[in-house]
Amino acid sequence: MTTTASHHLSPAFPGRAPWGTASKLRAWQESALGRYLETQPRDFLAVATPGAGKTTFALTLASWLLHHHVVQQVTVVAPTEHLKKQWAEAAARIGIRLDPEYSAGPLSKDYHGVAVTYAGVGVRPMLHRNRCEQRKTLVILDEIHHAGDSKSWGEACLEAFDPATRRLALTGTPFRSDTNPIPFVTYEEGNDGIRRSSADYTYGYGNALGDGVVRPVIFLSYSGNMRWRTKAGDEIAARLGEPMTKDAVSQAWRTALDPRGDWMPNVLRAADQRLTEVRKGIPDAGGLVIASDQDSARAYAKLIREITGTKPTVVLSDDTGASKRIDDFSAGDDRWMVAVRMVSEGVDVPRLAVGVYATTISTPLFFAQAVGRFVRSRRRGETASVFLPTIPYLLGFANEMEVERDHVLDKPKKQGEEDPYAESEKEMDEANKLEDEDTGEDEQMSFEALESDAVFDRVLYDGAEFGMQAHPGSEEEQDYLGIPGLLEPDQVQMLLQKRQSRQIAHSRRKPDADADLLELPADRRPVVSHKELLELRKSLNTMVGAYVHQSGKPHGVIHTELRRVCGGPPSAEATAGQLRERIKKVQEWATRMR
């Protein structure tokens, strides 16, 4: 077989193919297919970044296996109703007919197989087992991590597809943060004794970006002052991005997302301006706001209508009507869609180019899935823009876009250690529920948002941070919102550096009295958690203690000298950047004395 196309693969497949890929497989798809055909394994796990073309790879392989009579039928298992229909439509374009409405009984001879959901398999595993036993079956398990969503789903998949002739597992995001083993995935023990998932083929975001298969993502982060009242009646004020306790971060975050404050309207206005700029190069570019719940989604939709004068598409749950609204939005050229959480995974709307992360879900899995909605490239030079609140976890995830992760079965945890990758599996489960029901979150974290404002904070791109703080509507903010929507990745980096240099030069010409925001570039204003700040203070005190023995000077004298040389307040009030500067300086002094 030549891997440029299967025997009946349409030259136009997939529809709306990214630039340069319509008539042949992408290099990674060809490579992965070649690896499969060399070994012909029963189980194969392909990990490919969202937007890379997992569906094309899987269906090309399915076509080859059917044509060579290795299998007689195909079963696709997808996370949602909407996704199983997308699979059936994609398969139909290359002549594989899948029934997305199958529930029981004999399958019509008009079909080559079925498309079902993990939930559907969980309800009737023996039905699917019998189908696999009667005819040689290829099972495609899309977003395989969902088979670990509950013990019953994992057991049902094992029961249903154990007799399958071939099993192809696909995933586009980091694996689960719990330790539920995923069916049909191989785990290998490392030198540290920890078992990790072993993929047969991996194509990460970094590789896809280098190949031009996905868009580079520009993250625009907004800070601001938040004020809220706790359950106990205390009024608290804090600024997004400043070190806070975990509970305070959560409440400040939710205050920012409250549609009655000023933060959300300002960020939505900025996102709409960004979308206008992007549409100069991509005329049909669309935007997506990912909301936490139905009430917020409706309120954000109202704000967007006030800002743009046009009513956005609103998707509240994964029902039949929602699926049609998504399809209509995808095929049209409307500006905005507002959706509740679970739409973030698997929704194929290639024209989405601007996003607003307006949910408090803080798992790396959900974040990666959400960002994955915007990276699907259609032609060379397209960029994606995602707007975020300045929250330590989110900025950490944004800076780690290119990190490849495996599913870890054994997670030794030190006493008191916080692990953001193992903390919020419950959030992920809630996010993927079919109904947007009340999760009881408000009762657990009862508080009242009082007021909020927004401040442009920084741009994150390719692991680097750019920009100084700026007020909404200012020239400085417009500089970043006006970055062209069609740029090569290296051009994005160069342009951001130029914009920051211009902003710094402009800042130096302003009188000090006009500087009401922190006049430092982003790389000198690191966003850290409360715990990380405590660690920095501890590290500085340790370094100063060591230097006391080396120099013979008292602690107080050294701390005073560090403040004089580096500037800033006492250690207890110093920022993370100031503490790091002092640690570096005392290390420099100690080295000189050796």
C-alpha cells in the first residue's frame, strides 16, 4: 500500500483540510500508519495533539484494514453524542458508513459499523462483545482516557472489546490525573519504579507547530482588583496574580468571572477587538467563550450582544439542538459562540481562532482540551488567541503547552505536597457531565462577588512572557490586540519583542506620577502561588544564613545591603521577582568570597 491514500480515499478528504494536506497524508500520519503496518499489532495507542488529524489517520487505517479483509466491521467509541456523529460524517466522506444511531439488534448491511459513546458501551457491554465475537472488528477508542472516567466504563470497555480483532486507541491531551488504569493501554515501569503509559506513536504540539499542522497560540492574560464578601461576612480585596491562599485564589477568580463586574465586559471587549483584527486575515474566524454554567453563559451572551450588536450562538448542553447549533456555527461566519464547559473537547469548528477561558476548572487535562479547540490550522500562518485571567495554574499550563505527558499509574506523594496535576479529577468529571447541572460548588465556597476591574497583564507565547500592565482601551493594550492574525511562529516572537520594547520606551518617557500600574515587563513580574512565595522567602533566608557564616556579617546587615543593592521592601513584603533577584545577588557575593 502507498500511504498517500487508501484505495478509495477521496483526494478531498478530510473536508476543510489544513493547507497543503488535502491530497495526501501528513508526514506524521504517514509515519504512524507505516509503523502500524510494519508490526500489525492487535493494540495500538496513538497520542497526537488536538488539531493534528487523528480522525484522518484512524479512518485511513480503518479503510486499509477493511480493504485487506483484516477486519469485517468497525466500531468507533467517542466521548459524546456530538462526537460520534462527527465520526460518522467523516467516515462517510471516504466511503466507510457508520451508524451513529445504533442501539441494539442486527446492523443493516448498508453499514460498515457503528459509532457509539462510552456511556452507551457502559450500559450494554455484552451487546458490543457479541458483535465483536460474531465478526472480525476494529475498535477505534477516541479520547481513550474517557474509558477511565469511572470504574464501570473501564470495566465495560474491557468486557465489550476484549474479543476485538484490532483495537486503535487515540488521545490528544495529557492523560488522566487519577490512577485508574485505562483499558488496552500498556504501562511500563521506569527506573524510578513508577508505571507510565507507553504510546506506540506520539505527535506532540511542539512537533505539530514546527510542521505547521497547528496554529501557534498567543495567550493574553488579564489581571485586576477583585473585591468579595466571604460566607463569614468579611470583605476581602485582592489583585489577580498576587500570591494568595488557594481559597482566596478561587474566590478572586470567580469574582473576575462574575458578569456583573467590570472584568468580564472589558475582557470580552478586548477579545472582540482581537477577533476583528484576526478576521482581516481570516474573514470567517470565530470566537468561543467557555463558561462554567448556564446562567453565566447566558449573561456572557448578553454582554457580547451589547458589545457587538449581534446575538451570539449559545450552546448549553450536549443535546440534539446543541449539536445542530454547533454545526450551524461551524458552517457559517458568525463571530461568537458561548458554550458551557463540556463543549471544549472534540468540537470540530476549524474556524475558531479566539477564545475566552471563562471557567474556574483548573485541571491541565481540561485546559489542554479547551485550548485544543483553537489550534486547528487551515492554512499557513494562522494564529490562535486565548484570553485568560492571571491565575498561577493557568499561566503554568499555558507555558507548558509543548510538554508531553504520560498517564502515571503510581503517584508517590510527599506529606503536604500539592500536585495540581492530581488535585482536581472531580472537576474534570463535573466538566464532562452531559447535563449542566448544579454541582453544589456554590454551597462549598459560598461568597458574594462585589466588584472587579480588568488590567491587561501580559502575553504568553512559546514559554516566554511579554508586556507591561496596561489599562483597557489604552494604546499599550491595543498594541497587543492588534497583532496580525496571519504570522509565522518566529514572526510572532519577533513582533512581541518589538511591542514590548516600544511599551518600555513609552513608559520611560512618562512622568512617575502617571505610573499607576507596575511598570515592569512580564518576565520581571513572575506570577507565583502563595506556597511558591513562601518557598522563595525560605530559600533567601537559607542563602543569607549560609553567607552569614562565610562573611561574618549579621543577618540584618546582609538583608539591608540586599535591599539597598536590589531595591524593594523588606523580604516579608517583597515580590517573587524581588526575592529571586536577592537570591541571585547573595549567591554572587558568596561565589566571590571563595
